[in-house]
Amino acid sequence: MQLFYAIRGGKVLYLLTTSPTTNKRSVMHIENTTEPFEIEKETLTEWNRRPHQHNFFELVFIQSGSGKQCINDSLVNYENGSIFLLPPYDCHSFEIDAATTFIFIRFNALFFIEDKRTMMDYSQWFSNLHYILSSYNRVPGDVIHSAGDKSVIASLIQSMQLEMQLPNYSESILRTNMVAMLNILLRNFENTFLEKHIDKDTQTRNLLQYIQYNLFDNSKLKTEVIAGEFNLSPTYVGEYFKKKTGESLKEYVLKARVNVAQSRMEHSGQSLKEIAYDLGFTDASHLTKVIKKYYDDAGTACGNI
């Protein structure tokens, strides 16, 4: 059985059901899959229908079944309860070993604009989160390692499915559930990031985490702002960072941005000009020059972020 919902203007736009006996589909209405928010549930024995790239985020929850996830030429096993986050433009598919029930949640920035009912505006929050989700999640595989967090996410997904079956469902409730779920993802990514830098002291790890979260917000990366956040003298920030990490703050930020740009170049359908504009580089030529500085001829990053 396949159930598919899409939101636009407070209405369900698309409902597709597949009969488990006849495998015939009945389509009420269909639009493109670039809606701000969609939930789709499918039970498949073979993966042969879905496109391999998209321009939105997709969270995949394995309700049951087993097999392998292929993302950007890497293959990892999945099982009941596995959760994958597929950033925009990553090439992906699944190899199914045992019949699998997938729940796909697709979303983009448009879903997090101002909520007039609750007077909440999540647009800036999601703008920051967008880069975290894209840059932290470069290693394929299950993104949640805590059994407790997996249980909470499963409950949130079930809650959203039930909400969307109501004739007067609330986008505000759906959005609140999504914010909670993405914050759980963020916590897991941050924990992974901190574990990677376990050799650093707490303040240095927190500083690196702060930079990653605000990677494309120049106002938050000013020396005086960082000094205020971490109780340092503005004149000492650069020296402190170099002492703790072995490189200058400017170099670290630039390399981190280049890693995001390189990933976009490898896995997206965007032009170099589009990537440069989106990530704050002067132009495509500037981006190319910076990438050549930090990547070898094989495209391997020079240094760890």
C-alpha cells in the first residue's frame, strides 16, 4: 500500500494508492514533487521507480525490511528503524533484500517560512540548519545512533501521518513536529562532530561547533562576536584559535566552506556560477581558485574539518 500527501495552501494535493493484490494505481491528483512538504509511504520488493537526485531534503525512515542504501557510490546496510537523511543533489537509491516499508519525508525552506497562526518564523533557523544538514551528513548511513532518539522520531512521524489524515489538519502542528525532528537530527550530528574532535578541550570543540553552525553567516564569525560568545579578548581570538587548531581562523572557515562547495560540485546539478553565488564566493573563478588551493588533483580534501 502506498500513501502520498502533498501540501500547498492548506490542501492535500495528491493521494496515490496502490492495491497490494492488483498493483494498480488510482491517482486522484498529481503535481510535481517540489512541494514544500510531502510524506510518502511505500512498501516495495524492488527499487526501480524513484529518481536518483532531487533538489530538496528527504528523510527516509525504514519502518520494516532490510537491504542496502546506495548514496554517492557508497553502499551501507539498512534494517528496521534505520533513518537516512538525503541532502539536496546527493545521488541515491536502495537495494532491497527483504520487502521494505519506506516512509519518505520531503521538505525544503519554503515549509519553514513564517507561521501566521503561531507567529513563529523558522526561516532563519532553517537557513542555518540547511548548511549543517548538508555539511555534517557527508558519510552515508544511519544518521541516528541513539535508540531513544529513534523512538522519538518514529513517534513524530506517526503523529504527522495521523495529522494529515484529518480533514482539517494543521500545518502548524506538522511544522512543529518537523522542527522537533530536525533538532534531534542536529543533536546527533553535533555529537558526532564533537566526538571527531574529542582530542580538543571543551571550549575549542564548542568554538568549532559554533563556526560550523554559522559557517555562512559572516556577522557571526566576526572576531569581536566570537570573543563575546566565548569570553575571550578580541585581540586574542586569532592567536587562541591558531594555538588550539594549528591554523588560522580565516583558513579554517574558508576550508570548511570549500568542502561544502566541493560536495555540491560532485553531487549537484548546479553550475559553478550558481554554487559560487549560493555559498558567498565572489564568482565562479574565485571559487575555482580557492578549491584548487585546498584540494588535490584527485579531488581529495586537504586537511580535516
